[in-house]
Amino acid sequence: MTPKARAEAAAAAMWANDDASRWFGMELVEVDEGRAILRLPVVAHHCNGHGSCHGGVSFALADSAFAFACNSRNVSTVGQHTMMSYLAPAHVGDVLTATASELSLTGRSGIYDVRVTNQDGQLIAEMRGFSRAIKGRLFEE
């Protein structure tokens, strides 16, 4: 199995049980080994009292991209620590894209950067995620 095929199979297994990402309205756009792209159109129920996309919603998008990237090798992996920086607001009608990329994978620990941009390529937020592999696989190989 190629690394990309493994990543796609792992993503399909995760997506089938990922009620949260689907509930938010996310779309899984692309996966590869150590990389994932998810998209989310911002609608009214994603917005806070300031009329901008709630930080928790953009964090959820970044966190889901992080999850698909760090599980791309079919090793069950969870987030251990994250930090998010919000750089610009998003609003109803914007389409946010979270692109997660692996920076380092050593033993059971990984480091991933996630960039959240809008439809114009404007950087909305950045997240760094630290992962930890646990026991188990997402699908049988």
C-alpha cells in the first residue's frame, strides 16, 4: 500500500466515525502522509456576539485537520497539546481551509503546523499541535 493510499484509508475510517467534524459542516478535501486539508463554510451559527466566526469553530477546524494528518500512517494518534493564534476574523460567507503539515515525527511524538486561511488566501489563524501515538490502528492492513 502506498503512503497516500494508507492515508486515504485511515481518513475514510476516521471520517466514518467523526460526527463532530461533520456536525460543524466540515469537508475533508485531501489527505496524504503527514498532511491533511479540511474546509468549512462559515454560516450564522458559527458566529459569536461580535458577528465573527467563533474562535472555537476555527480551532475545531484546525484540530480536525491536525487529527487527520497525524493519523495518516494508520497508527491511532491523539493530540497531546495545542496552541492557537488568531490573526484575523472570519465572517458569514467566508470559506475557511485548514492545512495541516507534519514538521517532525520521532517515536510516538509528532509536531504539526496548521494554517487556517479564507477563500482569498488571507491567514485567519495558525495552530501548532503536538501528537502522541497510542495503541491501535484505524483499519486492518
